[in-house]
Amino acid sequence: MSDRAPHSGRRSRLRWLLTATLLAAVIWLVEPASVWQQLRQVAPGWVLAALLVTPLQVVMSAWRWRYTLRRLGVTLSLTRAVGEYYLSVAINQLLPGGVVGDAGRAFRHSRQTGRAEVAIHGVMIERLSGQLALFLVGGLLILFWLPLPAPPMPGLFLLPGLMVVGLLLWSVSRGPRLQRLWRAFRRDLEAALLRWPALPVQMVSSLLVMVSYLLVFWCLAMGLGLDTAVTAPGLLMALCTVLLMAMLVPLTVSGWGVREGAAALIWPLAGLDPQQGVALSVSYGVVVLVSALPGLVFALGGWGYRGRELRRRRGSPDQTACRCPD
């Protein structure tokens, strides 16, 4: 245990260093003065509008998590779900990797319910639902709006993904322990995501969350005075989905650096100035960071929602026995 802590600390410091290095390199390459000039011109009213959208994201995501757990036979109040989700978002914004907050959310829920497997699967399936919506919407927007260069061979870009999937399937087929874990996860995946009516409910809620992400980008683009927000909103949304996908790469803190690098690379493909993309990406990162600050209130036990929830659990019969409520 004592050996792991220094190793984890070094890895965290390296990711912070990588984040700062990538971000500084991207801004330097696209001219810092131009990016700063763009950011100075942002209209405060549109930034406020973007901030007002972010609580809706958290509430909708928390509801999706609550629904996922309900499908797995565990009840969770919306108040507690929102509080835990805010705390999870805040931790993900402040610590490298982008999943520490979600792991903590699963751990705390497992401690309170005594069902670690369901708690872990609930978080995994809820995040998977959101990523499916991201790639569905992103794929359609990119296909119809983004002029990507054609690969030298059709389907060549699919090879890395197919190799990863092949390796995962091979690992599952070879290891008995992995087989058991996969069977348990597949059972919960079917109950909470794939079985009727879970799939349409999950997809609709995830699409609403996805729309809210893009709405934040659009508000910030309007605040920065980007012409594409008015003249080509479809193109702008396609570009922004690429930034959201880039944030899934778990190399830096909350996607900083990777997101700006993607903006600097993808904006010229659409015939736009990379400075605009980097400025939009930076402003989005700042808004998301500010919007996550309420999570620190919940970290300190804000609003007493944990105490109320525990008292309610002590005074009520166990509601976690049912496996497949509909």
C-alpha cells in the first residue's frame, strides 16, 4: 500500500505536467495573442447562458443513473443522485484520468447498499449509455457536415478499433475469471440498457444530455462571435462532437490539452481558423470547471442530503430485493 501511493502520486504529477505541456504547446502553435484576443471578446451574457444549461446536464445524467440502478433492482433518491453526480463531476474535473469521480460514486453507493457489483455496473452502464449517444450523434454530424479526408483504403480507419475489440474478446474467451465477470456484466447490461423499455429510455435521456453539451458549445460560440454559430450551426456541432470525443482520451486532466489539440487540428479541415477552435475549447473547459464547483459543496455534506437518506434507509424496509422492477 505504501509503495502504491508514491507511484500514484508520480503518475498524477506526470499527467498534470502533460496537461500543462500540451495546452501550452497548442496555444503557442496557434499564436497565444490571437487566442487571448478571442477570449477577451466573449460576451458575458452568453457565458451565463452556458452556465445555466450545465445544471440541466447534471440533473438529466443523475436521473439516467437513477433509472439504470432502478432497472438493476436498487432504489436511489433523485436528490442524492444529483448530489453524488455533482461530486463525481467535480472530482473528474480536478483529478487526472476522468474516471476517479465515477469510481468514487460507485464505491460510496456500494458501501451504502452493500451491493458492490450492482453499484459498479450501474455507473459503467450509465456512462456507456452516454458514450453511445455521443458516438451516434457525433457520427451522424461528422458524416453529414464535416469534410474529412478520405482514407487511402476504405475502412482503414476501423482497423485499430477492430484489433482492440478482437483482443478483448480473445481475453474474455481465455480467462475463466473474466468470463464470470463478463457474464455478470452482460446480465446487468441487458436489464438496464438493452431490454425493453430500457433502451429507448436510456437513449432519449442520453441524447438530451448530448444536446445540452452541444448547446453549451453553441452559447459559447455565440459569445465569442463565431460566424459558424449562425451561418453553419451543423458544421459547428460536428466540430464540437470531435472535441467531446477527444475528452474521452484519459491522458490529461479533464481533457485539457487533448481537446485543444483536436480543435487546432480539426478546425482547418473545415476551412476555419484554428485560433477560433482553440478559444472555443478553452472557454468550454473553463465553463465546465466552474459548473462543477457545486460538487465541492456536496463533498462537505452540503444540504444534509446524505444524513436524510441514511435516516430514511434506517427507518424503512429494504427496497433492494427486487431484481428486475418494471
